[in-house]
Amino acid sequence: MKPMNRSDDFKPQRRALLRRSSAALATALGAGNLANLLLGGGTAQAADYKALVCVYLYGGNDGCNTVVPTDTARYAQYSTVRGALALPRANLVALPGTAFGLHPALSALADACAAGELAPVFNVGPLWAPLTKAGYRSALPSSPLVPDKLFSHIDQQVLCQTASTDALERSGWGGRAAEVLGTANPVISVGGVPRFGLTARQSAMVLPAPGTAIGAWGMRPEDMAWAPAVSRKDPFQLLHAQAQDVALADAYRAMQTDALAVADRLSGLVASLPGGSSANAVIDQAFSAVIAGGQLTTPIAAQLYQVAKLVAGNAVVQGNRQLFFAEMDGFDTHGRQVDNGSPATGVHARLLKDLGDALAAFNRAMNALGLGSAVTTFTQSDFGRTFKPNASLGTDHGWGNHQLVLGGAVRGGVSYGVFPDLSLGGPDDVGTEAWELQGRWIPTTSIDQFAATLLSWFGANPTQLAAVLPNLANFGLTGRPAFL
């Protein structure tokens, strides 16, 4: 019998080191060289403007409590297995037209649900090709059917952000899409340095939080009121205007020139805070529930506020297609997922409340700007979590997970994908032995299929989809979730 493909839990110290390293790199890029990552210029906004916004939930969001079945039979299965983690059916946020509801902490999204602007996509995960439980159990260790290093944080983050089953894959599917579609900018990240935006030739353009100036120190637009700064910047620009004899030096010179130009163009837009500019009044109103004292109340609200400004100022940002990346951390809920026996007030609930409040504010802003149908937001996460709780009132690492898509173009009032059979040890659970009957779902929708729906709406044709998502052909033309 084939054992489960399991790796050790990602050590908290290791994750902290990686996250600090990413944060340090993002800070360094934002402080001076972030615009070096911009390749090419771009054109002003076109009439067919569209944006995709990825919100990545680091740690592995508990999809089983994010989207819950409400029909009698499946809810009974859910409440029996989940036990202390089970959410009361009466408290769930209704998803009209479906037999499902959202965690009550996502109540800020109730209006979007009622308007048909939000839909769940079930059991999404990394796959090389369609896979059954029998195929999983009988696959050889070298088989591409079983993704690398399942149930490992760092490896599954790579697979989700690259749409691959190879943990050594370097390029992200967002970055590949930007290159293949020839967008004016690479992926624009407001949440660190993601694999999602990486390719062999470019990385994401990393922008800091609202209130932070960008550009080379002493050469930012706000520094130009000081005469010595002007006298320093002029020769610096002249130096970089000179062609070089060495190809590498010439490439560096061109990137530095572009960096200064991008910083000059975006600095004011990036730095503005709530209440700081009348141009942001509509966005400020939409985000009012997550603003206090002129500041955004959570990191994810600040990130999505930044994206909202960049979408509203898309003529300044340049290009009629823009891809954004935002992130939240803390979803590795092995313990204390509930507080005082109430899953509505535990750590997962607090995380989802921050997420739901920020997503709702962002969606309100897009609608108020008249761009609701031009912007689609979606979630991704390392993996789902075990359906069966552990002994610490938490959940452990899984595989397939439920994702949310949000925006005016979303075909709401319907659920997408195949909801897993909730039987422990059933056809969708990887386990067979008693110790492994925990509800780790084998995905029924691949990340390639999920991404293909998003990118088709974004404007990618079949040839471009094949270039961005090389495993897509393994799934044929059917089974792609039509949520857009």
C-alpha cells in the first residue's frame, strides 16, 4: 500500500525567517529599487480595462469552515465530524441560489452575495491531470500524478502560485500571464515578493503600504524642494542616459532610468492616505468601515486600499490589463481555532473577519468607481485543512480547498466545481488506514482550470492559455469552472 506523501510540518522558526526575508526584500525594493522590476513602458488606459487581484492566504485557510453546506444531509455530516469546530447553520451568511453558506465572520460580504457578485469554487488544488483516489494510492513515487511534497507549506505555496506540480518550478502563473499577454507592467504586489509574479526575466513590482514614499532616497518628488537634491538628481539622470559599451551595464542603466520614471509617476498615488487627497474620496467612503484615525485598521485592508487607488489611477499606472497580488498570513490554525468553545469567535473567525471586511470595502470601491465588472478578486491558499479536527481544537494540513471569487463580472447565485464527498475515507479522502482518515480532499478542479477561467476573462486566447498553463491540456476542454 502506498503511504501518504507527507512532509514534516513547516517549522514556525523557518517560516518566520522566510517571511522576514521576504519583508526585508520588499522593503529594500520599495525604498529604492522596486521600480527596477518594471519592464517596458505602457500605454494609457483603454476602454476595455480589466484587473485581476489575487489575495493569497498564507498558512492554509480552513476552507471547510469558510464555505459550509446547508442542506440537511451534508450539514449533518459536517456538524458530526467537525464537532466543536462546527458553525451553527443559522449563523451562516447565505449564498443565494446554492445549498451553502459562508462563515459568519464574512458577514461584510452579505451584500455582495445577495447581488450575485461572489461565488465559491470547490475543491481546487494542484494537479497534473485528473486524479482519482485509486490513481493516487497506486501512483509510483516518481509519477507526475502526485504533486511534489504534499501537505508542506512552502512547497504547496510554490505549486499554488506557479500552477505546477513541481516544487522546483520558478515562474508564477501571474508572471507568465503578464509576459505572454504583454501587459504594460509585471504583476504589481502590495504584499511582499510573491512567486506568483516571478518569471525568468522579471519579478513583481513591489509597492509599500499607503503613506510610504517610493523612489531613490534623496531623489523622490518630495525631496525636490531642496536645491541640493535637485543638483544631485540631474547628474545622476544624465549619467544613466549615457549608453554603455557592456551589455550588462547598459541593461542596468536602462532599468535605473525606468525606475526613476516609475517612482516619479507613482509616488504620489502610492503614498496617499485616507483623507489625504480629494481624488480618493470615493475610495475613502467605501473603506470607511476599515479606517480609523486616518489609517487602515488591518494590513489586508491597507493592501486592498492601495490596490483600489492603483485601479482608480490606472491611466497613471499604465496599461489596460493589470495583475495585483495581496496577502494575509496566520492561517496555519493547528490549534486554538475556537475560543471558549465558540468557532464564531476563534482565531479563524478573526482572520476571516479581517479578510471579509477588506474584501467588502474593496468591492464597494470598485462598484462606486464604476469598475465593478472590470475587476475580479480571487483567493488562493497553500492547501485546505483536514475536515476532521485535531485534539488541539485546530486542523491540520490538507490538499484541495475552496476558493472565493468576487466582482461584478462573477456569475453569482451558483456554486462551481465539485463539492467533496464528506465521508472520512470516502472517494475524495486520500486516507484508507484509520490513522489517516482525516478528510484531506483530492482536488477535483486543478489550479490550471481555475486560473484558465480567470485568464480567459482577462483576455487570454487558447494559445496564450496553453503557454501560461502547460498542464491545462491534460484536463481537456470540459470541467473548467465557468464563474466568469
